[in-house]
Amino acid sequence: MSRSHRPRVLVTREIPDEGLQLLQKHCDVSVGARNRGMDRDELLSRAPDYDGILSMLTDAMDAPLMERCPSLKVISNYAVGVDNVDLKEAQRRGIAVTHTPDVLTDATADLAWALLMDIARRVTEGDRLNRAGGWKTWSPFFHLGREVTGATLGIVGMGRIGQAVAKRARGFDMRLLYHSRSPLPAEREQEWGAERLPLEDLLQEADFVSLHAPYTPKTHHLIGKRELQLMKRDAYLINTSRGGLVDEGALVEALRSGEIAGAGLDVYEREPEMAEGLAQLENVVLAPHLGSATRETRGRMARVAAENLVAELVGVGRSRRVRLKS
């Protein structure tokens, strides 16, 4: 393909070289800043000139933007989720939407476990105490946490990441409950000792509840005041999926009142903002959206996002398209 006929691609924020080098081989590429995302006005002013956009979860790829982009053929989201993209509008306009599934499964499952272990054993809380000089001596009753081995884990959403979390639970001899639209294969349930339950039953029985459901209008505030009241008072909530799954205001009240024992969060309703009062609570670990934040995973995400664009625009390789649910 001659350079004059190379497709034009906008990468809204700098990504690892694994992706950029592949894009530059096949396309004319314009890249945003390394340390900040494009604000709305910048994105709207720059996007109309491109055949493809490699977008971040923070970029609203909506109807007004697509209206300004008559040449746009593909949106490649640098994420497994696509709740920042108006999929119906993209389909109506014939714009392909792609994402980066599979590559961040293990990294996100690992982080869910990091949060679970941290909040159960009060590691971050103890770190703060130690740095402030609050630890004076060992005591049989000092800074007691919750044992993980042998506890009951409830997984909400049993897709790739949920299953990766479940697989890790076997090493802790945990009882495994799950709530999912589709059941696991019977042989997998038997192998893991997994029991599928309605959400209400899972919440009442689990010592740890880990969220891995996709974010949709139907799952908005899947965990709200009522659901938190169903949980045990000594139970913990872990969320590494999407912030909108949890009513953050209701969670603050549940943590403040002791309705549940604690929470480990990597995602928030209005990132990077958090609900008022959340940051002041001791019984919550607050990670800054680190689910896929390993060098290896972010590099693979960049490669897949670039492969998606090259496949759609040049016809080389394969694309991971997002399909609208019927």
C-alpha cells in the first residue's frame, strides 16, 4: 500500500510500543499525550480527520462524536469493556467496534485476589498504622483480620475473569458459590465444587463477594442498599469490574455503619472521583484502577488494539469485534 493510501489512525493517548510500532507499519498515526487523556473538546476537534480511532475507556465514543467523523470505519477500544462506546450508533453507521478480550484476564484476577487478601488481613490499614508510629508492641488481640482459607467465596459473573478468580480459590480450599446468567459446564462445577445460586442467596452465604459481571443498564447498581443489607456483617465486597455495578453512596453507609466488614475496590462510579466519605474509611482498600496494570498485560493490550485496527482497515490479521447482544 502506498503511503498516500495508508489509513489514518488517531491514538487518543500514548500506548506501549508493541502497539504503536505495528500501527506505524501499516497506517499514518497521530498519538495523544503520554500523561493525560484528550479532553472532550480536543477529541471532537481532532477525530473527524481519521479512518480509525484507538480509544481509551475514558473517551466517550458517542453519537455526537461519530456524527463529526464521516470517514470513521473502526473504533478500537484499549480495554475489554466498551461501555464508553455507543454500540447501537456505531452499528447504524457501519463503524466496527473492537476491544481487547482475554489478554487482561489473569492480571485482573490477580488484583481481585490482592484486594481480597489485603482487606481480609488489614494489610494496607496496618501499613498506615505502622508508618504513623501506631504499632507499639505485639498483642494477641492486635489488628486481627479474617482468615481466607476455608471461607466461602461468592463470584458474581462467571466469565473469563470470574473463572480465573474461581481457579485461584481452589488453592485456599474455599467453598465456591457463583451467580451468572449461564451455568458453568457440569464437569467444571464438579471439579471446582462450585454451586450456582440466585444473587440474593449468594449474598447471604458468602464471606467474600467478588464482582466480575459486565456493566450494562441491567447491571447498574447491581449491588445497592438492599443487596448490602443481605450480606453478612463480617463479609467483604471486592469490585474489579466496573464502578457502576455498585451504588457507591450505599456502600459508604454500609461500611460506616458496620453493615459489612469491608471492601476492596479498583473501580468507581465516576472515576477518578469517589463517593463522599469513602476515602476517609479505614475498612476499605482503594486501588486506582490497576486491574490490567502490569507491563506485560498493557503491552499485550496495545498489540491487540493495534491488530484490531490493522485487520479492519488494511485486512491483515484478525479483529476482535464487539457484537451487539440480540
